[in-house]
Amino acid sequence: MDFYGDLLASGSRDKGILINDIRTPNKKILELAMHSDEICGVKWSPDGRFLASGSTNSLLSVWDTRINKISLKSTAHKSAIRAIAWNPSNQTELATGGGVNDQTLKIWNTSSGKLEKEIFCGS
């Protein structure tokens, strides 16, 4: 799960992502169905424009909040996406880390949707 201001995004085993405004308890704002497998992590971009999510079936999805659409979808990792981080100095750059069968970090340009760099970590 991850916060952007008062919005809390959380992913779960049921394959869904819920966005709640914590100022209004027990009321979901939005439910996203972007994955077909368990969600491993979600992360808001620093400006709140994008929400990135990764799942156990290696799917990376990036949702553009301005147009309410998926702007990037990839299965470039070979196992579950276990880590997601936005570059605070370049808000269109996203890093993802794959699980034990993948062992890579990938750097994405979310504007172009392209994989910029892949780093083998060996773990």
C-alpha cells in the first residue's frame, strides 16, 4: 500500500487495487481491476499522476490518473514484481525489481512506455 496525500492505494490477493480517502472511513473512492493475479505492491508517483502496481504473474501496470487509463503494461520481468520506486528527481522514471526467478532491476520511462535499462542483480 502507498499514500498520496489523503489517498491510500492498496493491493491484495483478490487481484484488485482499492483507493480510499482516509478522511472518509469505510468508503472506497475507486476500485481498479488491472491485474489477473495477486498484487505484490503499489506506488504513487511523487506528483500523484501515476499509480504503478506489480503482481505475482510479473505484470507491471501504470495507471494515469489524469485520463483514467493504463499508460504502461509490461510482463518484462520473469517473476513477481517485488519492488517499485519512482525517481524523485525525474517523475516519469520508474524502477521495478523482480523476484527470485528474475533477479533484475528495470528502469522504465513512463512517458514513452519504454524499458530504459536492465540491471542483473543476482539475487
